[in-house]
Amino acid sequence: MDPEPMSRRDWLKLGATGVAGLSGAAVLRMAGRSEAADAMEAAGVGQDAGYGGADTVDAGLAEDRARATPPSEVPTQADVRHSLEGTSQARMGVYEGGKPGDGFDPRQYLTEFDGGEVVQEGETTVHEYDFVALDREIEVAPGVWFPAWTYNGRVPGPTIRVPEGDVIRVNFQNAGSHPHTIHFHGIHAPEMDGVFPVVDPGEKFVYEFEARPAGLHMYHCHAVPLKRHIHKGLYGTFIVDPPGGREPAREMVMLMNGFDTNFDADNEVYAVNTAAFFYQSNPITVGVGDPIRVYLLNLTEFDFVNSFHLHAAMFDVYRTGTKPEPDEFTDTILMCQGERHILEFELENPGLHMFHAHQSEFAELGWMGFFDAVPELAADEGVPVYRYG
Amino acid sequence: MNDTVRRWTFGLLPLLLLGVMITLFVRFEPMGFMEDTSPPVQELTIDRITFPGEGTVELHVVNGGPEPVTVAQVMVDEAYWEHSIDGPRTIDRLGERTITIPYGWVAGEPHEFTLVASTGVTFSREVPVAAPTPEVNAQFLGAFALLGVYAGVVPVLIGLLWFPYLRDLSRRWLNFFLSLTVGLLLYLAVDGLVEAFEVAEMVPGAYQGVGLLALGVLGAVLALRAAGAAQESSDRGPSNLRLAYMIALGIGLHNLGEGLAIGAAYTAGELALGSFLVIGFAAHNTTEGLAIVAPVADDRPSLWHLAAMGAVAGLPTVAGTWIGGFSYSPVATTLFLALGVGAILQVAWEIGTSTLRSADQKVLVTPLNAAGLGLGLLVMYGTAIFMA
């Protein structure tokens, strides 16, 4: 009766069944709305997030929640709203299996810097990369799948990181269904700029240029229509380290992006590093008082600007990361499409520090997360300390 | 005997072949290659939104599309929100779910609800003004019964009191009033049709709102014509009393549909039932009483008949508000409004062709009749202003 092979739809269904189980949890939640412990359980914050320090997270947020809930029996409108805020999106951010069903791991992406295959060619150090453009469905929010165009099957693509002055060689192969390119930001010859030639499906092209200047850059597809090629997922981070590198710090990449899942030129999902709410249900563990460095990029389409706001702390802003002195000391930074900055800060106090877009709409549509500051965290635990060389 | 077998064979053969074709189609899926390349067609309809209490919203959802749909996320006012669903997240074709959202909604302000399917497709509905959904209890039923009586039954009965006045009129003026009745009915038919089209928009795709509407209108016309024809063949001719009852029935069906809409709109917080609105309904419906008694002005129907006709026309308003308040269904509302339209059109036609023509007049549309028809439309238009 049903000899049908596994279709795209069935595959989607499989991916989504996991979410069904969550509805039951919501009923439990409603029964005890003010119970902070329940809230944390539903939020899944207590799960092993892979950074360690899960117990502290549990206790820390439970305390926060207890303080936020007034003792009054009858909740006011504001109370209802507030008590829901701490829990609902958290629940919405619980991925079946702990991470997006397409296999992409936002924890790994956060701290994964790819130096490529290093080849010495005479005086020149060459970093060689293989990039393949692939069409692929990705899970952008729990249960919500998006037909993406990807570099190497993931959104964002790999984080390229090389010292200034070294040569980058990217062997690009287009295995997708549309013509694509890779356009790098930075200083290089126009013929290596990834506007021309456009690489048709099945074709190849080798991009080769010297990595400069030191700073935080990006790469993305520059085939037309631009808006679609970028918002479908063809982009990634490109870091050029200054000579001698930067001071050791707990380093991570946060690429702000959005997904227009119904293709109405308006994003339904916002995130850093693709997976909506992921760092909210899986807080990022860092050490109290340790230097922290965030490579922050804005690849959001449709909305002119995006922003980053850090709670309970302030950060230095190095615009485009091209100069040694900070440009600004603030807790909220506004960024246009294509802007990227390096942020440096310390968290003085232990506990959960929220970060999110200060466009509340983006925040509540997925672009929200927590740092969990843990005292005396070893250098290789949580977000590891990055040392140059 | 052989003939019977032959007849049955030829009667059933096409059906048998159709069955074989469908079986082969399902078994071998010759169109399967198209299904793999075409994107899934998904459709969900949020057909009812209620606010049962502070901090809670309930969405009633129907899958009216050809494909199962999986509700992956629920968005309220552009924010993902926690929720519970009274069943699996994957909703099969024609399946229904109630989604409960603990959300601090704000009375008197608009809210937008969006369901995001696993494919990223979205389905939205906005509530223009959020208000607590009244609890359906004895008090609610009593209030709505009273509303139905005020707006539906009493006015119709008052309208019926024109009976003695109409009885003493000359044939010419009686025809004027019959024409006026046709005008009233035509207005109601158009009014009901527009309303039915509006509600039909909310009918889940698979139930084909407009098709249902056509079915209701034509079904009512055909049923009433068939009933009339059956009676005519047994009786000597069309009875005026029957015509009056048919008008009452048509208006009753119309009022049932209208009651459903009122009850639903009220419980959904989309309607403030001020006394002004009730007065509007009452004035509007009084003319319906006139429409009912005009054809029987020549006869001497008993008071009992008049009361019965008033009840047939007016009481469905009460039933409608109750049903609409309890559980609103765009499908039922569309159907009843359509039935009302059909019934009204049929009686308008019957008055126009048989009653007016039989009054030994050579022409149907005399200046006086035309004036009556125009006045009928105008009266309905005027009284409807109060209901806006």
C-alpha cells in the first residue's frame, strides 16, 4: 500500500516528531508556573551543556527566578509576563537530541577555528581549504527546518583563521543547484574577489590571495540575487590574526544571522550561529575574571541592523578588529549588515549573564543566550583559552 | 431476469473500472515523480481564538490542506512562546487541535498568533481587540436568550401586528406591501450572501467555503421548490399560509446563521453588544414580521398560526447565539447563512411570480409595486445603519 521511498517530507516529519514530546512538558509547566525548579527543568538548562558547570547554572538561575517572582498569590499582568519570559523561550529552545537535527553543533562552531592545511611553498606559508557548495535542509529553531544553501553542508561555513601575510588557497567546488561564488572581505586582487567568475553547478574555482589586513572579516556568496544567496546560508567568518597574535583569551565566534522560513522577505527566526535559542538552553561556560574575546559578525538579511547587548557587564569594541586600541566601551553595539567587531570583556561575578539583540523582536524570535561565569575555570574547560601560535 | 442483470452490469461497470483505476494509481503512483519535486502544500486554519482567563489563550486549529502539517513553533506577537497541544504535533488532513498558550495578553489591544510548521511555512490570525471570553454558563445562556428574544422574537411578533392593517387594504395597496416584502427579502438575501462569503473565507480549504455556500443556497431553493410542487399537486394551488410559513422558515434560517455569528463574535471578543446594536437588530427584524404577514393578509389565519410563524422566524436567533457561543464553526455558519439565502430567494421569487401575478394584474411591475420594492430595500438599508 505504501511503497513510497523516503521523501523530503517524510524526512522532515521524522525530524519534527521529536518536538511532539515537548507539548506534554508545557502542560506540567503551566501547572506550576512560579516553580523556579520546574522552569529550569523545562528549560533544559540543567542538561550537560558540554561546557561543565551545569549545577551552578541550575542554582544560579533558580535563585534569579525566585527573586523575580513576587510572593503574592494572584499574579499581576506583569508577573505573568515576567514569569513566562524566563521559561517559554527556553523551552522553545530545547532541541531533540540536544542540538539541531542536521548534525550542526553550535557548541563546537563557537570555538572551532580552521587554519586549513598548512603548506610551505618556499618563503610563503599557504593555508589550503576545500569548500563545497551544497543544498541542504537545516534545523534553524527546534522543529523548524529551512532549505539552506551551504558551504561544506553547514551554516555558517567553517571559520577561516590565518596569520596576517600568509596565503589562503580555497579550492571551491559548486555541488549545489545554483551558481555560486565566495567573496572574501579584505584587501586582494579583484580577480580573486569572488564576484567574477560565477561558478556554475558542477564547476570549480580556486581562490588564492594574501590574508590582510589583520582584523575580523567575513566571506559570503556574491552570485545574484545577492539577498537570496546570502540569506539562504552561504557565509562564514574569516579571521586574520595580527603579527604575534592577540593576548590569550577565551575566544569564540558569534555570527548573527536570520532565516526567512516562509520566504516573505522577513525573518521568522533569528540567532547567533544559526540555532535559535540554543545558547539560552545551553549557556556558554566561561571563567569569572578571565579575558573573553568575541568575534561578532552581522550577516542578517532583510533587517538593516542587528545588535549585541551584554547583561551585567561592559565590553571594549574593536571595530572590524583592525586597530590595536578599542573604539568604544559599552554594553550595546549596533551593527549594519556586513559589519563585524571584536568585543573584549570580563565577567566579574559568577552566574548567568544574558546576551541578546537589543531589538526585542529579534531576541524573542531566537537571538538570545547566556554566559555562565564559573569561578576558577581551567583554561581548557568551557570556552577554552586561545593562545596564538 | 436477464434484463435486470444487464441493467445492473452496465450500471455498475463504470464504477468498477473507476475503482480499478484508483487502486492501480494508489499502488503504482505514476505521479510519484511529481510529488518528489513539488514542495509540500500545507494549510492550517486558526478558526477560533479564545481568552478563557488572564494569561491564557486558546487557539483552535484545523488542517484543511492536502498534507499533514507539523506545528513546530507558536509565535505570539512576533515572539516564540511556550504552549501545549491536545494531541500530537503532526495534524493529519482534516485533523483538529487546541493549542493552549500561557501568554499575558492585554485586554483591549490587538494580538497576532502565528503557527510555524516544520517546513517553515507560517499560518497567522490576528485578534483586533482582545477581551476575556465569557464563560458559557446559565447566566450567559440567559443573557443570550434574552438578546435573541429582544432582537429576534419580539420584533417579528410586533411586525406581525400589521396584520389587521394589511387585511383592510385594497388589492393595489396590498400588492404594494407585497412588493415591499420582496424588497426586504432581497436585501436580506444579499446581506446574508455577503456575510456567508465573509465567513466562507475562514472555512478550512478542504471544506470549500464557497462550494458549501453554493450547496446551501441551491439546496434550500431546490428543497423548498420540491416541497411546494408536491403540495401543489395534492392541493388545489399554492396556499398563502404555506408561503407565509416558508418566509418565516427562510428568515428563521437566516437568523440562525446570524445568531451563530453574533454568539461567536461576542465570545471571541470581536463584538461589543451595546443596547444600540440590539435596537438596530430589533428595528431590522420588525420588518421581517411584516414580510411574513403580507401574503396572508387576504386570509384569516388564527392567532396561533401567527405566533407559530413568529417563533419559526425569531427563535432560531436564540439557538444560534447559544451554539455560536459554545462552539463556533465557520462551516456551520456558512451553511446556515447559505440555507437562509436560498430560502429567502425562493420565497421572494414565489411572492413575485405567483402571488403578485395571480392578483389579476397584467403586469408584474407597476409603478406602485416598483416603489414598494424600492422602499423595502431602503427600509432595510436604513435600519441596518443602526447595526453597523
